[in-house]
Amino acid sequence: MALEHAILVSLTERAGSGYELARRFDRSIGYFWPATHQQIYRVLRRMDEAGWVRHTEIAQDGRPDKKVYRIAAAGKAELTRWLAEPEDPAVLRDGLGVKLRGASVGSPDVVLREVQRHRAEHATRLEVYRGIQKRDFPKPSTLHGRELHQYLVLRGGIRAEESFVAWCDEVIDALRKDNR
């Protein structure tokens, strides 16, 4: 997958300027496919040149014109092609796991603190996801189409964070017992 596909998905949901797309990434898609604002602007320019998106310039007082992007027919065709491609399952690449594996070489207490830090960050992200679920999807049984798909992605994030928090709890308990 490429950033282009994440942007195309976002544009199927709603047209927007580069700034608006970057904000959407900060609040939703970016949790699963992160991108900097600069990356989004660079890719939008390439997509515009390739004919995957079209833009309309809107004049703004005292500021440069705003470009509002919409998906073009070629972009929809590319998205349809990409959606039909098999996606390789994600492979876990986790530095924390490697540190844990090597904890006996260094200080297990240092690794314990790092696991605790990771647990806190994952617990915070889990609460953010649950807040989004409560705010945006209060009645999941009534969802269909695009809203159902967005909800299912969010649920995947919630389940992943729940799993990581539980694993960190398991590691913390085991390391504390081992240090006695």
C-alpha cells in the first residue's frame, strides 16, 4: 500500500484541501497509516500530475488560493484496482520485543520501565479510540456501508491496543516476579 491509496480513500469520503486532508490524517486515517503534512502535499502534487485527483482553486483573502482536491475517474480506477489486490498480512516489527529478548544482557529494570512506558502510551491510544467509538459510532448495530467500514477499522485498532496493553501487563508481572 502507498500513501496515495490512503489519500484516495479519504477523498472518496470527502473532498478537501491538502491542509484538510492532513487534519483528517491527524484525527483518523493517520492512526493506521501515518503521514506528515509535507508527505501529503508532495503526494497530492504527484497524484494531480498523474490525473488521479483534480483540484479547484478557491480564492482566500490575504492568503494564497486554496486547492480543494477531489478524486478523478483515473483515481477511482486506481483505487478499485488496488482494492482488488491481495494485501500481505502485517508483520510485527517491534523493537520492544527485541529489547525484552536481550534484557538479561543489560538491566531488566531498564527494560521493565520501557515496557511500562509503552503500556502507558498504548493505554492512552486505546482511550482515544474508545472515545472516537463512543462519539462517532454510538449505535454500531445500525451501521452499514462506509460508516460500517470506518467502524470496523476502528474496532481493529481497539482490539490491537487492548491486546498490546494486556501483553505489556503480562510482561510487567513476569519481570517483577523474576526480579524478586
